[in-house]
Amino acid sequence: MLLATPQNPTSLIKYPNAPKRTKQLASLPCAYSPTPVSRPTSALPLEIYAYILDFADPSTLASAARVNFTFQHEAEILLYRNVRICGHKCAVTCGRSLLLAKRKHRLIALRRFQVTAACHSFHHPDLVSSIKSILNAAPNLIDLELELWGSGPLSPDEPIRLQRFTTDHDFDHNMLDFLARVPLLKTLSIVEPPQFSILDSSIVPMLESIEGTWAVVKLVVPHRPIREVIVLGQLEEEMVEILLSALEESSARIEHLGLSVSCESANVLSALAQRLPFLRTIEIQSVELIPSVRSTYVFTSKLQ
């Protein structure tokens, strides 16, 4: 084997006093840099983040909730302020999300809750229990709207601070038990007619506004501080007389009245002026049959 020898043998001689020559290497980026990255010296106050998120739409809030824990907390306070769910499965899933032990801020933020689903205590026990649990655990819930086809015991275990309630749930004894647990209720809207003829005055004693059928209004108005009444359905002339007798039993002055009649509106207006002198607004929809043209004439009268 042949070995190559250097042409200049003196290059192998070491000179201890000679300066060392170093080769300059190109600087390469590295994962760690001893110089810290420039960052703002102080974070924004939490109130500023909350103020900015208050102008965001639900899609933006959902994205902000995935940034970090702080953003999640502030975004979910706004996302869960008004909750609207449709369908049995969606209602149960959302109920479980609201009832998570580590997400109590969701229930605290809940102000308005709207549910549209089929409800039957036997076929859908999980839906009934979810709604009841939410009612029991949401301390700031003031507006509830239930579009539930069927009947079921939905009464919370303790009285709640609900102020507005809209439902097409059957007006049966289950609904009566529910109304007994909402003593601060001020606005009530019930589509279905009642299945009883007597309503104790201790139920919803602070009610100020009622919307419902003629039978509902006649049952609820007496001995309560009702100021606004909207009657659903068409009234005959004799029904108007019974309605006025019930309205006169309100413990407050009726200031707004809306109804639809199948008789001459002039006669109705005259009767209202005599028996309810403190009315500020009257909305009357009159449906009259005109024999000459064989058609129905509809008009609305507003007095203020």
C-alpha cells in the first residue's frame, strides 16, 4: 500500500507561539436562541377581552373559545347567554354540555333558554330530566320558551327567578305545578286552553302580561296586576262580554288590549271605553262578512 507524503515537510512542524487560524462558519438558525423573543411587557386586562368579544358573532366566539382557557371562559359566557336548541337529541346533548361540573360558568351565564322538541315523560325521560336539571342549576335564567309536544313533569325542585315564560305545552296539572314554582313571573304566553276552571291567586301573583286564548285570559287575569292582555283566537259578541268582566277583576289597570272579534268593532270599542277607561292602546281585528261582495273584511283599529 502506497502512502502519500506531503510535498512540504515543514508543514508538519508545530510552532507553539504561532497564532491560531480559525475558519469562520456560516451562522445557522437554531431552535433555541439565548436572546428572548420580544413580547409585550403587560397583557391586556380581562375586561378589555370581554368587551371585544361582546361584539363578535357566534362563529367568532366559538373560534375564540378554542384559543386558551381564558378565552374559552369569556367566549362561553357570551355563547351560553342565549341558548336555542331543536330536537330531542340536540336538547339532551346541549343539556349535558351545560351541566358539566367544570363548566359552571355556562349555567351562570344562561339568561334565555328555548327548547323545541317532543316531550313525553315515558319515551323521553332523559329530555325531561335534562330540562329540570338546567332549571334547578341556572340561577340567572329569566326567559324560558318551551315548544314541547306532549306533557311531562317539568317543575323545578325549588322556586326559580323566571320572569318570562312562553309555551305550547299542555295547560294541565303539570303546568300548574310549574307555575307554582315561578313566583316572580311577569310575562306569560300559553297557547293551549286550560284543563281546569279555577286558578289559585297565589300562583304567579306578580304577573303583568298575559297572552293566550279566551279561556286562559279569563282564568288568569282576576286578582293579578295584569296590565297587558293579548287574546288569541276569534271572539263572538257574547264572549267579549265575559272577557270584559274578567278584565275588570285585575288588581291593576289594563293599559293594553289586543283581540280579534267577529262582530262590529264600533260596538266593542264603545264597551271598552265604558268599562276599561284607562286603556292606552287597543288593537282590534274585526272580521265581518259583507253580503254584497260575499267576502270577509279584516281591519285593525289602534287607539292611543
